[in-house]
Amino acid sequence: MIPFATDRLFIAGEWREAAGRESLALENPSDGADLARIARGGATDIDRAVGAAREALAGAWGAMSAAERGRVLAAMGRLVLERADELARLEALDVGKPLKQAKADALALARYLEFYGGAADKLTGETIPYQRGYTVLTLREPYGVTGHIVPWNYPMQIIGRSVGAALAAGNAAVLKPAEEACLTALAFARIAAAAGLPPGALNLVTGLGEEAGAALASHPGIDHLSFTGSVATGALVQAAAAKNVAPVTLELGGKSPQLVFADADLDAALPYLVNAGIQNAGQTCSAASRILVQRPVYASVQQRMAERYRALRAGPALADLDLGPLVSARQQEIVERYLRLARDNRLVMAASGEIVADAPRGGHYLRPALIADVPPEHALAQEEIFGPVQVLIPFDDEAQAIAIANGTPYGLVAGVWTRDGARQMRLARALRAGQVFVNNYGAGGGVELPFGGVKQSGHGREKGFEALYSFTSLKTVAVLHG
């Protein structure tokens, strides 16, 4: 049972019906059954939410000092920690991810709130040496009303890194979660209210992307927009915001490589090589979906990864196995289409995992697949599959590895495995990616570490202090005093 009503919108500190009084079904991806119903918000509701945010800036929220904002965020973080098990269960049911992964997401949400709560009063400007008789300084000021369109794969984490940073910087937020997964977003709004966040500082409108999401992206009252999702939708969001000349932070797709050189510590690398590809059933923008391996160790890496793949088990989220289901039948069909293409093109299926025998028939399950000897230009090596599919690609030397790694439209994350210190630095500089991890992958999430992409993976940065800078406008003040 869901411990609260889900078919309401959170606007100006109150739970309200959508203007159209319609609702949408949320599906449990583990069995295909209806999980809950959410309000079908639209343009009228978005307009009300933006208005409530504007009133909050003119009222109690805007009057708070940075230190007071930080205390509210810290209180939110404490409540998240207290309710982490409940939040994890909601996320597991809603998204389909195993409980242990959902629990990690809840703890990450708490950490974001702790970090941004502590950083709220440390966001400073600077003084600039200038001509004699002048004092010149800069101020970092909130944009005003920020819009946040959050995807279904990591709702808690992305709310933390996006909404948390925006609130810390003094903005008032309007949140639109994905229609596939809204439960932890709704729970987050309840936590914010319980922690003392003033009415209107956070507003939440559920609904369809083409209705509520489009209305938020194009609303003239939005001063800054943050979007995480597909390249195609991100382009539409950016175009809509551009009509109002509103800045946009985009975190889009990825086809992230891990480069394994012959001198790598394979024992250390193997868990990262596999786990970074199958976490959340591969439904991760930064998933390591391409494994590039130098030829002298290619056969060994393939064999050892295959052994791990054959031990993987997919099943219901609450069973807490290696993988849960994909989020929807649509997503399952997209991934199956790529697997059919692999078979049609006679690519090498190096290994696959299993779906447990008692997995519900209505769930969207897929056996994780490791495909070897994939040409770098093949669709499976170029396109974001967003499922538990990894491809193995051999390379001969450093120059070829760089060319293959950079040879996709994406540039979100990359991993490098080598003991050669000089090579580590050459690759870190040569790879076109927003994050490069050397002899690790992901750095345990790294709330403090700026995150974002280049090329079609997007622009702007989230996480760390860079997110705070992204949610502020820099003002220069020049005083002539003689």
C-alpha cells in the first residue's frame, strides 16, 4: 500500500486537485499491475505553480537568509534519512530497481540536501582589482523561479542535485516528475513541508510530458530550466525555453566507454566493468555501455565478464536481485529491438544472465546481455540502448582507443583502466566527456563532483558547487568613490 494519496498536486504548500480533475495510472513494472493514480496536471496547474513560486520569493522564502535556507535543507535531509527505507520501497516499486539500489538513492538524496544545506551560506562573490578610485565586486543572486523536469530512472537523486541546489541558491522551484515514476517526488514534497520549507518555495505538478512538461518548458515565468532526459526531448525543451530567453541546463544521453589497457589491474576493474553497465537494468545515462579492451587482454576480459554475466539474476524489485524489470513495456520493446538487430547481424552473444522462474508474467524483464566483437560504427556501439546490454570492442593502441571512445555523438562519462601514470593523464585530457574516472568508475556517486556532458550529452553542470553557480546570476557592482 502507498502510505499517502498520490492523485494531488502540491502548489503553494497545499495538496490540490488538477484543474482538469483527471488522473493517470502508475504501473508497477515488476508485475504490470496498477500501482497508484497520479493527477494529470496541465498548463493551468503549471501557471498556478509558477505564480505560487513567485509569491514565495516575494514573501517568507525570499526573506530568509542563506543560513536559514541551509537549516531548512538540512532538516529535509534528516527527514529523508529517517524515512530512507520507506522512500527506497516507493522507488523500487515505482521504477523497478532492486531495493538495495533504491536505498542507495535515498541516501544520496539525503546527502545532496546535507551538502547544499551546508553550502547555502558559502556562495560568495568576489572583489575585482580595477582602476584607482573604484571598488568593484560581484554578487551571486538567484534567478528567481526555476523549473525542473526530472526523468523516471533516478527521481530521488536528480531531485536532490537539481532542486536541492536551486533552493540552496535562493530560487523557488516548480518540479515536474516523469509520469512513469512520481511516488518519491510526491513524498519529497511532503518531507519539504514537514521540514518547514515555506509555502510556494517548492511546487510539484504531475502529468504528461507533452502537457505539463511542455507547459513548464515554455512558461514565460520560468527564469531557469533544468532538464534530464533524452536528446530529442531535450532539444524540444531548449527550443521552448529559448522563446523566453531562459537559460537551460541539459543532462541528456550517453554512450559511455570504459577503456581497459593491457597493463590494467583486471581484478579491480571487473566489478566496475559489469556493474556500471547493468545498474538499474542499464537505464542510466552514464551507464558504461561500451567496454573497449586492448587486444592482448581482450579474450581474458571477455571470458571473465561472461562469467559474471551468467551469474546475474533479474526479478521483481522487492526480491532485491542484481536487476529489476525495465520501467515499461515500451522501454522493454526498445531494448529487445536492439537485441534482434544483434542477432540479425550475427554479432557474438558472449553471455547473458537469467530471469528468475517466479518473476511475475506481467513484469518487463530482460536477460542482461554481453555482446562481443562489435564494430565501433555499429548501432549497438553508437546509440543509447538504455537497457542491460553491454558491447565489447577490441583496440590495438592508445590512439585507436581514443578515436573509438570519442567516436559517438555523446560525451557524458568515460573510464580508463591502466597503471601507466602518463597514459592516465593523456587519456583524461583526450577523452571528450564531462567526467573521466581513472581506475574507478563513478567515484561512488560523488555528490561534490560536477556532473554533465559535452556534445549531445548536454551542457551545464550539476552537483557540487558548480550546480550552485548554475542556479545563480552573476551581477557586477562598480562603485566610483574617488
